[in-house]
Amino acid sequence: MMVFNSARNREYGNAAPVSVGVRAIVSLTRRLAKLFDPQEALPPLLKKLTGLGFLFLTMNSSCRSSCGLAFSIATRQKGTNLMTQPLNWGILGTGMIARKFAAELKDTSSGTLVASGSRRQETADAFAAEHGGRGVPGYAALLDDPEVDAVYNSLPNGLHAEWAIKAMEAGKHVLCEKPMACNAAEAESMFDAAERTGQLLVEAFMYRTLPAVKTLIEMVQGGALGQVKLIRSNFSFAREALVSDARYQASQAGGGLMDVGCYCVNLTRAVMASEPTDTACFAHLHEHGVDDYAAGVMRFGDNTLATFTCGMTVANNWTTYIAGDDGEIAINDPWLGDGTFTLNKDGETQTVGAKTDTPVYALEAEAFAEAVAGATPWITREDTLGNMRVLDKLREQAGVPVPD
């Protein structure tokens, strides 16, 4: 077995969605913090630094929060390459994905669940009893909680933009469940809000934090397969179609393409580190008005063709294949995975291992804490907007409704 240590240097996209001003302040406070003993009380130091004290007092609340976080990070953990501190999490929604995130957050020291918001107090209380923290009646009440540093937005697609923007305006960083928004224009407005408020906004493609997926992307981009010619990915499941399920509500930007097809598009774009030059898509429209399964094709320039299937009423094999001039990679389950994939090259098959004992949603929480501390997010603004533009085009081509 070949074992690789994954790195971040080949992630698709570059810019982090945090304002330049806040990043400059964070950098400044880190440098200042290095000058002082972490055990010395902070107020006397600030009194000595009259100019800095004035700057601090005249900042808005989000900037002060970022400075406080940066100073705490730098003083408490000097000597580490990436200095992070645990985040106090609040969760919007109490559905299936929220339960997964809350359950696996317990497997990392990078964050703690302090509150969960639901439309009904009893639902919020039941969620809190199982996962910890407090149950909060309503989404607005969660955003008003001064103890919450970061919000995980697990609400239906149609509510992502509204509550992510409100959260950032309330001074909270936001990890927003995929897909980021109903359409690309809406996603752009969310990132504009992130820039305006100085808060971090990241789309929650949790699978991209898996070491095996990072290693796969790095190997392909590093030329392990030569010229990539064919990519084939799949993500489908079979579940009862309920009118009450937001996945089956066109007004909530439901459907298979948005729910799981977005993963296939994202992985293909990440592997290619570019946008498709042409697309085509066909979908089966469910009686509830959304696509319940679909198939698509993406072309990248003159040499690479990628196909994918996705769906909510049919289960299929999730194996992704990437084939090039010099070999083929196959990963059985890139979305949740066992930490391995195979490389077929020169007549030999090798198993590549990049395993971790940390659950995927815990990895995502750790990556988000690192991004708050200044690391480039694993999913950047450019990556999210590129993905949304492709999803808009695929839905248009398939005759799937795209909410305004």
C-alpha cells in the first residue's frame, strides 16, 4: 500500500472569502501577540498601546471579534504552524445533516456545540438533549446568542441565503450546507455579505476535507495519470418521496441535481482545476416538480469528457473513475470513503491509503476553524460560484426549474 500525507497546496481556488481589512487586522494582532508573554494580563498591555486601543474601540463588532480571536490564537498557541482555538457553534435546523454534524463535532477539540435553533422549542430541546448545548426557539434567537461564534446552516436550500446573510450581519462566521444557494446570483450576494461584514462563509462540501480525496486530487493534478480523458462519477440513493421533504419542493431548489449531483460536479471540477467548456444534461421530472434522477456530461477543452449520474429514488454504485493516458484511478466512495483508492498503471494495481480516524464532519469543523484562523478555505468563493454556475446551466438544459 502507498501512503500519502495530503497537503493543501493544490486545492482548487485561491481567494478566501474574508475581507482584506479584517485579514490585515488579524495579521497585525498575531504579530503584536508574539511580543508579549501569553500569561500577562491583556488590559495593561492595551493601556500601553494607546493607538492600538483607540483602533480597537473604533472597530465594528465583527472586526473586534476577529482581533480578539487572532490575539487569543496567537498568545495561547505560540509556536504552532497554524494557530486555532475552539469555536462555539450554533446550528440552524435540526434535520438529518444537522444531527450528523452535531454528533461528529464531539470527535474534535476544534469546536463545541452551544446552541441549536428550531422553529419549535420542543424540537430544539430534544436535539440539545441528544447532542448538547441549549435548545433555542427560532432561528433569529440563535443569531442573537452572544455565545455563538460560528453557525452551521443546515436549513433547506431555499433558506440558505436569507439566514446565512442574517448570521453574518449578526457577527457570526457561517458554514453553509451545500449547495450554497438556489442559484449563482444568490450565492454571489452571500459572499458579498461576507466581504461587507468581515465574516467567513464556506460551502460545506465535507468530502473535500477527507485526506484520501485531497491525495487523489493532488495525484491527478500532479500528472499521475498523464492527460485525463474520461471521468465518471455517481451519487444516488433511494428514499421515500415525501411532499414535506424540501428535496421534493421546487420552491426550495430541491431535486437530485442540487442534492447530490452537486457533489459530482464539484469533484470533477476539482480534479480538473478548471471550469467545463460545455455541458449537457437530461433529467427525469418527478410528479412533485423536481428532478428525482439525472445524467449529465461535462467537457473540459478538447481532451476531457466527464459523465455523472445522480438521483433520490434510485440507488447506484458510488465509485468514481478517472482515466488518462498513463493509468486509471478508482475510488469506491469519495463522499464518505474508507480512506483508500486504487491506481491502475503499467499493468499493476496499487492501493493508495490516506486514512484518518477522524469522522468527516469533524474534519470539516476542524478545517473551518483553521479557515477562521486564516487558512485558505477548502472550498473557496470561486469554487462555490463556479459550481453554482454549472448547476444553473445543467438544470436549464434538463428543464428543471431554477428559483429566482
